[in-house]
Amino acid sequence: MLKTFEGPKDHAYVDTNGFPTIGIGFRIDRANINAILDGMGYGALQKANPGTFNELANAIVAAETDVRFAPGSAGAEDALNRAVNSVLHTDYGSAAAGNFGYGNNTGMSGQTATQQMDATFQLLRQQTEPFFTDCRRIVAKGGGFR
């Protein structure tokens, strides 16, 4: 349902609520960045060089925080390209390289943009499932939320 409503976007954008987003409505923030990068194929970088992976994640979150609340702005895409280029010494944003995002063999995964977005969705679902399981248990026991 989310895929139909949001529409998949392989590059960063500012959503209608003003938040930097990528893929199928994946908000680019500290809570989601590891799953987004892992879904893109950067899991190998995280294992081989956790320092560079963390530097990349931090640079992306910081850059995207700067472009919040400008719906429809191309600033999210530009900020993401600059952040990734500064850490990985790439040329995203150029005509030759295109924009950093899903697809384009991002993370050397060999997967399509759709496969990478699906992988990210599964990782985010696994990440949040314990919270929702706890909520269901509380409600099942007659508890509620205040």
C-alpha cells in the first residue's frame, strides 16, 4: 500500500511533510540510516570498515537534516550527493555518475533499485517488529496507551 501511495523514488527528496526521504517513503534519519545503507548493499562496507560506514551514515544524516522542511526541494538530492562524495570520494551528482540512491549498482550489490528498496523495507520491518509485538502484548492483556 505504501509503495502505491508514495511511489518509489531511487533518489533523495523532501516529502510533503518536509522530511528528507528516499525509496518508498524511507525517512533519512538516525533511526533508519543503517537499514537504508544496508539495503543499498553497503553491509559489506559496514563489516569491512565500520569507521567509514559510520562516517558515511553520519554525513548523510547531517546533510539531510540541513534540508528539512523544504517540500519538493532538490536540496535533499544535492545534499545526499555531496555527503556521500565527501566520504567515499565518488562523483555522484555528475552527468556520468548520476545521483546517489537506489540502483546504479549502489553499494556494489548488483541488485536493481526495486530489489534494494525491498531489502531496506524488510530490514526496517525487522527493526521495528519487536516494538509492535510488545504493543500487541500490552493490548492483548487489557492494557492500553495513555
